[in-house]
Amino acid sequence: MQQVNWGIIGCGDVTEVKSGPPLYKAANSNLVAVMRRNESLARDYAARHNVPRYYTDVDKLINDSEVNAVYIATPPDTHCEYTLRVAAAGKPVYVEKPMARNYAECLTMIDACDKAGVSLYVAYYRRALPNHVKVKELIDCGAIGQVRLVNIRLYWPLNKQIQAERTLPWRINPQISGGGYFFDLASHTFDFLDFALGPISQANGLSANQSGLYAAEDIVAANFEFSSGVIGSGLWCFSVSSDAETETIEIVGDEGHIDFSSFSQQPIRLENSDGLQTFQPEIPQHVHQPLVETIVDDLLQRGTCPSTGVSAARSSWVMDKIIKGA
């Protein structure tokens, strides 16, 4: 392979700015086909992004002879099925996060790709995003000494549209997403912590639905331990008042601590014996692009990608342990 020619399954909102343009802006990478069930939307996307072909049939895109890698940008309930189809066609897979609805589906995907001899990547783009890379660099260089603990807080207000109209986005339909907003958002956090601090070896938690607005959990409390011995805790609530909204991750060592955010543009704060320092690396317009560039490099055998099916599955295992005790 000398150039990666991508096909996208599911050219919806996430592919407009975050993930679609990197596929044709990265060096030695091009977007040659897209698929969406709605023909008019597929045609419109293809026209606006200068994509040569569009399909309404998944298998036609997968079997397009020019497509040599496939990005699956659909909700999680189809990730496993489509990954198996792409792998059977002998083509590498880049799948959206969460990798699947549960850990068992992740293992099925990994096994299928291993047997087919194709690469499997997952869109945990924070592993390559400058602000998160900076946090890992601070940890790795010993800016806070030996890491002792991690504390996560994410409190979001009630979704007013859900409250008023009882309309349910797919992200809080467990049959589609695997759970609620916890599965959608905490997956990013756990994956980055896996990248920065190593795998989590134990996890447990409590969850409930306090608002009664939908079937999935809307509050989760968790405790977890990394293989290194670092201890972590987290509390996620998606039904607080607007004045209680907050999101922070604190990593504490024996010589300092780092505070940062996964989902906002607030600066990274490092406090140690040198005092307080802040860092705010520039975030690229297309947040997937740094990760996509590593995928292209990996496929062209000139580098490695930090986000694989194996690494991503670990976060699904952690969330299953916290929510289901599985």
C-alpha cells in the first residue's frame, strides 16, 4: 500500500469537521467513497467534500475496489457487525468510539481482524491531541513525581430538550450505545488514562437513574486501580443544575498535581515546587487529524498508531466492570 484510500460508513455530523477532512488532508491519504442510507444526504456530503463516489449500501462501499481502508462512523450498535464485514473483505478498520456496546463485542472485533490479518484502530483521538499529549509528557518527565491518585468529576445539567419533549438521542439508548452519557464520555477519559498511566486492573462502581427521563444510568460513582498501583475515583452525574456544571481530571503525585479537562478548552494547570504553571496547546480544527496521521503512517509502515482495538477494548472492560460488574 502506497496511499490509503478511505471509505466512510455513516457520513453524519461527526465526519463533517472532526473526522472526515483528515482522511483527505493527511499526507498519502484520500477519501474516495462514502456511504449513508439516505441517498440525498450521501450525495450532498460527497459533493461538499469532493468525494468521487457515494453509496447507500454498506457492502458496495466495503467492496469498492479502490477503497483499501474503512472508517466506521456509525453508532456503536453496528460497530461490531460492520467491523466483521470489513475484516472479511481484507481491509483495515478505523472505528468510532466507544469501540462497541460492551467488552464482549470488542473481543469479537479484535478476533475477526486478527484472523483476517488486518489492522483495527479506534477513534480515541485524545491519544494524539496536543493538550492531552502535553499532560502525558508532564507525567512522564516527573513533573509531579510518582503518581499516587486520579480523581474525575463530570457534572452536566439536564438536557432541556429531553426534559421538555422526551426525545431520546441514540447516546442514551442502551440498545444502541451500550448505556448512557457515561459510556459516551467516560470512555474518552478512561482511554486517555490508560495511555498516560497504563492499564486499569480493577474497577467497580454504583450507578442509578435519578432523573427518570430515560432508561440508561444518569449518575455513576466508580473506584479503580491501575496495574502500577495508582488509585482512582470518579463521579459522573448528568442531571445537575446548570450552576453545578463542572468537568475536571486531577492527577496527584508525591511532588505535585495536574488539573485538566477532557471536554473543554480550559488550560492545563501544573502545581509543584516550582509554583503554578499553565499550558494551553493549540487544538487543531480537525481533532481527529493527529491520530489519523498516525494511522496512515502505521498502514504505510512508517510509524505506529497509539489507539488500537486492543487498547480501546480495555476501556470497554473498565466501563462494563463499573456498570455491570461483568
